[in-house]
Amino acid sequence: VQLVESGGGLVQAGGSLRLSCSASARTSTNNGMGWFRQAPGQERNFVASISWNGGGTIYADAVKDRFTISRDRVKGTMFLQMSGLTPEDTAVYYCATTRGAWSRRSKSDYIYWGQGTQVTVSS
């Protein structure tokens, strides 16, 4: 069971980044997946989630219309395309898999987590 995030880095406000999450097929093919983020001193918060087949997506209000979640089931990879980044988006971003097939907002619905990738947005 392994989830590995990549694609984080330092970007100026208004810029874009694309995060990737590589998952072992055993853990991800038939499960929903999601992205969460955690800023220093804050709780880990929901960002976006996608169902097992990519047909259902949900977003946090703070990122809706700026971020796009997608996945490639064959390759066992999930993506988060982020645009219009602001300093408030600075956080460690984590990918995770849900207990079932559908997209979910609650951390308690997720069973496997990656180690996170840092995203820093400068003003």
C-alpha cells in the first residue's frame, strides 16, 4: 500500500502547478481518491475528491473553479491541476484513497494516505 505525491514546489501568486499521486493498483483502481492540504498550525482540510471511474468530482469552495482533479485508472495516478494560486494555497498537499468507490469530503472516509508534497505560493 503506497501513495506517492509529486509536483509540489514554489510558485508566484497567480501561477499554476500540477500535482500527481501515484498509487499501487491494488489500493486505488476501484476506490475513490482525494486531495487534502494542511497549512502550518492548521488542520488537514479537504481540497477535492474523485470517484473510482472519474465520473464524480467534488471540490472545496476555496478551490472550486481554480483546481481540477482527474485520474488515470490504468496507470493508477491521480492529478490536481491548480491555477490562480494565492499565498492562502500554501500547504502540504496529501493524496488519499477512500474506503469505497465514491468521492468523499471527510477525512474519516479515507484509509490510505501519502506523505505529502509542499506547495508554497509567494506573493
